[in-house]
Amino acid sequence: GRTMPGRRWSEGLHQAVEAKEGVTVQRESQTLASTTFQNYFRLYEKLSGMTGTADTEAFEFRQIYGLDVIVIPTNRPLARKDLNDLVYLSAEEKYEAIIKDVKTETEAGRPVLVGTASIETSEYLARLMREAGLKFNVLNAKQHQSEAEIIAQAGRPGAITIATNMAGRGTDIMLGGNWEAEAAKLQNPSQAQIDALKAEWQKRHDAVLEAGGLHVVGSERHESRRIDNQLRGRAGRQGDPGSTRFFLSLEDSLMRLFGSDRVKRLMQALGLERGEAIEHKMVSNAVERAQKKVEGRNFDIRKQLLEYDDVANDQRRVIYEQRNEILASDDVSAAVVGIREEVMEDAISEYVPPQSLAEQWDLPGLEAHLKTEFNLDAPVTQWAEEDERFSEEKLRERLQTMHREAYEAKIESAGAALIRRFEKQVMLQVLDTRWKEHLQSMDHLRRGIHLRGYAQKNPKQEYKRESFELFQHLLTNIKADVTRILSHVQVRQPEEVDALEQKRREELAREKATAASLHDAPDAGTSETAPGVDGRPLRRENPKVGRNDPCVCGSGKKYKQCCGKLS
């Protein structure tokens, strides 16, 4: 296929290829957002479409989208001849027959389009044609730069074009070639030159019509009848003459996996010699039945995937509605207040169960949690000891007030406008980060849910139940993260920041000097003057900061990776 820069295979496949090829193994890419085509199309209030090959998929359009398929008559009567399939015993015989058929048709002055299912087949046929001395053009993903030029001249008398599926959709091969493409190559063409090109094209056009129009050769049947019909549709456009024929062998994947054994038995009973083929409507019907089986199987797979995605789609709708509300609003303070109060209530309930006895309370645990999650130094144990009638209601009310006042002090210090912008930014960032992680969890759940069938459980019901639990955790984590970030954010004036920076630089210079003096000492390991530079013990102006503690400058990094870093 075509190259797709930036795209990576999933489930460890890309890493395996990178390891095999000896390049740097990179992390698996993480999905930021996902949906299926079906659920994406369902977002539209009205759906409609037009294609030449929808009739074979009418059942799926009705099942998935609730749409009917209406067949519109052709603009002009169809003059194309769709010949019966030719079935050979081996692939080698089939390809020999294709070369022979192409040679016969081009000698008669007809352009020929050979359709293949893969690049490998197109290149194999190209090699056979080269050996047979035929001139041809190959149209596949490797030659996509010259695609327009190849298509423009594919309708010339005697032209041979080998193409993969990419030539099957929407490609208009003009009989006799495309004179407009030829005129486009000329710089400032005169009217006389244009008239000459038109006259020359008209001669070629008439010659091709006389010879029977475009001849389409299919090297094998595809799994979907739609693709076969798309290939057939390159010939006989707008009432032009044309013909199509598919060449098959019993070694083709479709015939091997889904083909009728009846065809094989018939060919063996006839005792066909090498190079002989069977041509009968029964064979074409058997192939069509095989294609219907494959289409039915593929439809069931798509339908099952959609049923699973419908579960995720409900969650997707909720998250994106919330995200759009945040984006559209300039002030999310009301939502933030509600989230902060709810998270505080849940935190208190975890350590002080509602309507419980005082003996069941875990006040030291609550104190530690309040410090970690809310950045509050609340001596709740002391409150309980000082007040004999201290109740759960008092505790909740006091902590909510303390939490609210601490945040209001930040707003007053930084200014409401700045805090409002920060709140919006934090909510969007947390929502996006947590949703990304949730998609990964849902993907892992989806991959392994089929194993529940071994426990006599319905995988779909289990997926719905567990995905709902994951979604509940997602919403809880979003609220907790927003509250934690807003509680820990430090508001500093520019003067304070400058003072901290100066202090940091002084400490860093002092530590560098100390390290240098220790390194340069004649016996640093046993020297009595090692604690300080001048023989006196080293006294710190501030409490010692551990290497893994948060840095004093408020950057959020560890001390050893920030101010404590020695260059």
C-alpha cells in the first residue's frame, strides 16, 4: 500500500518489526480519541449517499443506519458484456491464459485493464508480460506519482494497464486517451494545436469503439462483490461498448477457503488437460455464493465490533459534551466549586464513615490525606480532643469552610481573571489526560473479554458491566485530579519569585564550592576539616532538603533534578 508516515501498528507488532530490523524500538503510540465509522456517521442528523455498488450491501445499510437502497437506472443503456468466469486448475495456467487473452485483445486494437488484488500479483503479471514482449503500465501504490498520467492514456488503442484495487473506484478511463491531459502538457497551446489534438483523439476514439471498447480482466475474485463490480464498472461507461472477464483458479484464496467442492469434483470428472478451463454459469454462481459467505462473515465481525463500540460511544458522548461545555464557557468556577465540595465530602466519608461511632474514625489518616490531596494543615485530631461534643457534621462543615477559605485566599492573591483561566485550562488538561488513559484501559478490556466465555459468562454483558465501572472510576479520578492541582497551586508575586531565584542561585553556588573543596582536599576521606571549608562545622540556613523531595523553588520537579543538580 501507500506509505503512511507517523502511523504505527498496534499490539506490539511495530516494536517486533523495529527489533527485527535493528532500529530503535519506540513506545507504542497512545490513542487520544477513537470512534468507528458507523458511530461517526450517526452523529449527522441526515444521512445519504450515492455509489454504483450499494445494492449488494443493502441489508447492512438497513441494519446499521436504517437506510434503504434505491437503484437508479443508467443514463444510457448498458452495452458492456460481462463474460462468464474461466476457472483453471492451477494459478500458473490462469496467468498464462491472462497473458494470452491480453495479447489477443490488444492485437485487435482494444485497450486492456488488468485488475489484481495485491501489489505482488501486479508485479508478477508485469514480469510475465515483459517476458512475452508486451508493453504495459503498472498502476499501484508504488507508482502513485504517475497515476494521473497512466490513467489518462489507459484508453488508447492497444494500451495495457495493470492495476490494483486503486483503479477500481471512480476512475474514468476515456476511450482513445485524454486529449485534455495532452493539451495541459503544452505551454500556451494555440487553437490550431488544440484542434489537431482533438482530431487525433477522435480518430483513436472511433478506432477503440470499432474494436469493442475497453476490455477489463480480473486476475481473481475479491472477497467482496462490490470491488468486483467496481472493476467491471471501468468498462462500458455512458453507453460505450466494453467487456469484462474474471480468470480464476482453484488455488485462489477465495476458491480454496470458501469455494464449492462441486466445482472441483466437476473439473476432476471432466479430466481437463493443462491450459483448459471450465466456463459455465454454474461456476460463476458458485463463486458468487462463496463471496456471499465471506461478506456475511465480515458483516458479522463489523456488527460485533459496533455493538462493543456502542458501549464506548455512550461514554464518549458524555465526555465530549462536558468538554464542549468547558470550551464554550469563560467561567467554570461554579463547576469547580461543586467538584471541590464533592471530592472533600468523599474524602471525609472514606475516613469518617457517615453515621458511625467516633471509635470508628481514622482521624490521623484523614489528616495525612488532607495534607496530600488538599494541601490543608487541618488538626482534626486536636479538634476532636478539645471538643467533647465534636460530631461528624461539625467536622464536615469545618473542613469545607477551611477548604473554601484557602482557595478564596488564592483567588484574592492572584486575581479572579487569572484563576478562572487557570481553572479552565486545568479541567481540559485533566479531562484529556484521563480520557486518553481510559481509552487504553477500555482497549485492554476489549482484547481479553472473550475469555469470560470460558467461565460461562456473556462477554458482551461483562464488557458493559466492567466498562461502566471503569467509567465511574474515570469521572472520580477527573474530579480528584482537578481538586488536587487547584489545591496545590502556589500563587507568588514577581518579587517573591525573584527572591526565591536569588536564594536558589546562592545555595547552588555554596554547594558547588563545598563540593569542589571536598574534592580538592589532600585526604578528603579522613580530614578533620571535611565538614566545612574553613574547619568549622557547616551550618545550614534552611532545613535540609532531601534529594527526592519536591524542589523548594516550586517547579514541581524533584530537588535532585532541579536546584540540587550539580553541573
